[in-house]
Amino acid sequence: MTAALAAAAGAVGFSHSTLASPTQANSAVNLAALSLGNGQLSGITTARIEARQLATRDSSRVALTGADANKKQAAADRFAKARAAKLDATKALTAKRASALATAKAAAQAAAEKARASASRCEMMISGYHITAGFGQGGSRWASVHTGTDFAAPIGTPIRSVMKGVVVAAEFAGPYGRQVRIRHVDGTETWYNHMSKFSVTVGETVYAGDQVGAVGVTGNTTGPHLHFEVRPNGGSPIDPMPWLRNHCGLNP
């Protein structure tokens, strides 16, 4: 502050010790300018303007910097909260979907196992076949009449259990060749003959569609085929075709 300005400031009651802030300095300059005559107004006015501008710039800069920092921090806080909320929602949705999928998978597996274990479910014993001999046929190929139905297919074609049951025999049975016999819940036995191999053992529980062996040419046979027999209560054989249709709902 100039000497004249300082003197004027002292005249209106301000000392150097009391001008501790830009606001107080501006007040002193303003009062000093008002108390001086016209001859000194130009210099004092210049000093006042300079002092005021300096104080204003400093205070404005500090205020703007603080306000800008506060706005940025507030925006960063809002973004962080929104992002955290979105992540939490995504995690909750993922967990819900995983739980629903696990529940659905468990239910499907339980239903499939229940269906597989059903004693009444039937599956065709063989695929890719053609029938070459029926029940009751006579001829030189058999000692008496034919006791089953022949399903011709290539060697190695899988042979499957027609229904759920327990394996009561898996052995070489003379003219029948390799033979598997399965006893079902109602006591009926189904026989699978001339196989090239066994896929089950005695005492094993099998389900409809489970492989029990494969087509072969063992025993008395003129070509690879499955000789299939049905024997109620393990007794005399019956025609397999009506049994497959009426008992199992199959139409070979």
C-alpha cells in the first residue's frame, strides 16, 4: 500500500496490524480512497484496484478449486456406489440362475432315473435287423418247431434287455450258443441267444435298453442273428411278437 494510502487508512482507523485479510485490505483501501481529495484519487484508485483484484483472484481460485474437488469427489462416490450396486445385482442374478439350473438338472436326472428304473418300461432288443424266422415254424434247421423269433443283424450289433430284470443265466447253452436269460418282475423270462459275447453277469440287475451282449453265430445257426424267446414264469415259450406288442407296446 502506498504511503498516502497507508496514511489515509490510518486516518480512518486501520493500522497495518489490523489488515490481516484481503477483505480487510479492500475495506481499508476503499475508505482511504473516499477520504482523499481529487488530487490523490488516481493513485489511490489504482492501488485499491490492484489490491482488490489480487485478493479476489486468490480467494476465487481457492474457492473454485475446493468446489471443483468436492464435485469430482461426489461424482466419483456416486459412480462407485452405482458400480457396486450393479455388481451386487449381477452376482445375485448369476447365483439365482445357477441355483435354478442346478434344481432343473437335479429334477431332470431324478425323472430320468425314475423312468429308467421303471419295471414296465420296454425297449427294443436290437436295431438294424430283419426278421428271418418266426415262432412255430418247422424245418430241418430245428429239432422241432421254432421256439422264438430270429432278428438277423451284423455280428457285433448290441443286444439289449427288453425290460428291467435280473440276469439268471449267462452261459454257453449248447444249440443256443452264448445265452443270457433275464427274469422280469412278473416272473417272465426273456432269452437272448447265439451271442458273440456277454455284457452282464449272473445276479446283475439290468434295465430296459441296457446291453446284455452282441449278435454272433455261436451254437446252431446259419448266420448272425438274435434268437429271442419269451417264457412266462420260466416255462414253455410263447410267440414273442404278440407279447412285444401287447405287453411292451413295441411293434417289431
